[in-house]
Amino acid sequence: MKSGRGAQVSWWVSAIITVGCLSAAMALSGGRSKAYTAYSLAVHKTSSIPAFARKYGLRCSACHTVWPELNAFGQKFKDNGYQLGNDRDSPIWQNNAYWPIAMRTTPQWRLESTTHQPVDATPGTAGPPFVEKTITQSGFDLSGVDFLLLGTLYKNITFGLVPTLDADGTTGLEAAFVRFDNLGSSPWANLKVGKFELDNLLSEKRFTWLSANGGFLYAYHYLPVGSTNNFGFGDNQIGAEFSGHSSNSYTRYSVSLLTTDDGTPGLPGGKSLDAMFAASRAFAMGSGLGPQRVGVFGYLGHRPTTMETVGGNPIPGTGSANKSFLRLGATAQLWVGNLELLPLFAHASDDAALGPGTDKPSWNSGLLEAHYVATPQLLFQARYELLRMSKQGDPAIPKTQGNADAFALGFRAYPFMFSRDGMAIHGEFAMTKTIGTVPLSGDGSGVDPVTPGTSVWSRSVMLGFDFAF
């Protein structure tokens, strides 16, 4: 216990001293640097695109309450295929030097600390026995780099391409799609094909959270103990989406058919399809910075439980005996003056064949996120999320194993807003408590605690320069 207390004291002293030094350095520098939005750790985030501001001669604030979050005008611009309806929409009217690209990354200092992590009793000698320790890491780091290419190929033909470069040098393709807008000259008919974000009202790709423990939602990514499912609601998926909206985007809907591979190309799963539906309605009520919006969503997915084999090894793409899983939820965007409230409730269940036992696991999650827009260049934010198991897939698993609570506090300060680039000074503290499981952040040893009833606390402190140009 004494060594554990010492680790906690060391953790807080390191965090306070480093954050204080970085804050002083930023104050003395006067904030003179170029920058703006980011991806953090393993999760890429799509954000506002300075290329659009350059194309139309607008400031970022035209489309964003505080970027990367869209305001009502920004949502309408996105729904309309990144078009304003003037002669600048088509690429043929642009200067040959114009290239619809933005790049984003986040130099940062961060600290990660996770309790009750099993490690070998003697380093270098494989256990058992194991002992539990608090694992702490801290230092200066980099996120990956996103190359954001989005715009119009021709009138009412939109494209999106987001190659990524991770901090370790590996590359990826976060998004790649073509969208046919306003089919039949109607905003109610649009078709998108490729890899893209699901039509989430509470978008992880436009998150204002960047830390390891704050940059994701348990409601979107949690899977119960022993699950063989690989689905993440916040992950970009491959498929086709048919969507529509009113002229001001106050009413919106989308229907999608998606491959069963969680966004992995090459058809590694099988021949089945997933389906998603989302709808939302906004109302011009109150005196807030935007309309009041409520929305619902549902996702019916399938995953194979058997594969053809050769030499005992599975053959990719031959999945069969598909079993289903379900995700349902409701969310809202509510404004009270400069205060924005984002509640979400979700229910999830998987077929028993996708779990460790004979029962169908099910769970519920809820969250409340709050943004206070002090000025267009200063945002304070907080979030609390909880997840509770309703039923385990195996009766032998304790009912509370997998329960989670997540807390986050932060701020984003924007020293300047230009059409060519932007920067946010981003500070964040995030903390999660999971019962008997490793945190979804991936922090720590990556191994569940020794006993299933142990509470694992994982904490992140982050201070970074979040920029795009």
C-alpha cells in the first residue's frame, strides 16, 4: 500500500509540474504558431477542413460553433455535399493552384496511469505468479497525421479521401467515398458509396476530446467479456448510404447497407450485410447558439461464426452461419444560451453465438456531455459516461464485470481563426473505471486484473497543440 500511495503522489506531482511548465511556455510565446485539430493515439478524427474556408473565402467560424464541431450552417453545408450553391462549387472555377487538402496533427505532452495491472513477479521471468502494479508513462509525444481531401468532383458529385500516417510510420485509409448529391434535384435523395463515418449525431470524428481515455465513447466501442464480435459503432464502415434532408437540414435521415467487416477492406468476413438507420429533427427554440435537435439510431449487424478452412486455417471471406447483434439509441443536441448539452442513451445486445456462453449478452450505456462556449475562441467541456451490463453471455461471469464509468474535463483555446489554417491549445484530463477488465484506451499491460471484481482506474492528462493547415 505504501508503494501504491507513493506512485499516486509521484503521478500527480509529475502531472502538475509538467502542465504548469507547458502553460507558462504557451503564455510567454504569445500563442504564435500554426495549428488546429487532431487525431489522438489509435483513433483518427475527421475535423474541419481549412481547404473549404480557402475555397469560399470564409472563416472557420462560418461552419463551426468551435471547430471541429459543426454549427447549423456547417451541417447544412456538409449535407449538401460541401456545396454553397454558387459558382465556386465546381472545381473548374478554381485557380489551378488550389488543392482541396488539409493536414492535421497534434504535438503534445501526455501522462497515462493505470492501476491493478498484472505483471510478472520477476521481470523477464514469465508468470505465474503475477503481481499487480500501477503502470505510468509520461512524456512528449506525437499523434498521427491525417491528410484530409474532401470536396466536389463536379456539380452534385462529392468525394472524400482521408489517408493517414500513424506516429510509428504505418499508413492507413480512414475514408474514401463518392457521394451523388441532390438526385432528381431533391435534397431528400443522396447516395454515398465507399468507406465513411456512420451518420452519428454525436460524432467521434468531430470530437473535441483527444486523450487516450477521453477520445472515444464506451457506448460506441464496448464489447462484453468473451465476445468474438469486432464491431465498433464509431468506426468508419464500408458500404452505401442513402440519405436526405430538408432545405435547412433541420430534418435528416439516412439508411445504410454495410459489409460485415468493421471497415476492413478485402471482404475478410463473408457475404452478409449490416443495416443502419438514423433520423433527427431540429427545432428553432430558445436563444442558444443553435437549434434544439433530437435523434434516434439503430444498427442491425451480423458476424460469421464458422469459416471454411484449408489445412485447419480459416479461408478469408468464407464466413457463414451468421449471427446478429443490435445497437439502438437516442441522442440530442440542446442549447441553453452558450451552454450545449449532448445526452445519449444506447442499448446493445449480441447473439449468444458471438459470446462466451449460452446466453445473449446485453448492456446499456448513457452519457451527458456539456460544452460551454465562453467566446468563439474559448471552449470549456465536461463529460460523464456510464455503462452497465444487463446480462452476461456466461452465467459464471460476475454480472458487474465489464461495467464502466468515464469522466473527462477539458478546454480548447483558439488563438486565431483564419481561412488558411488554425490552432487549438488543448488541455484535457480523462479518467475511466472498469470492473474486472482492461480500459478501452489500451493503457497499461493489456491484461485483465487478477480478480474479476477489481476496479481498474486509468487516467490521462494531456496538453497539446492541435492544428491543421
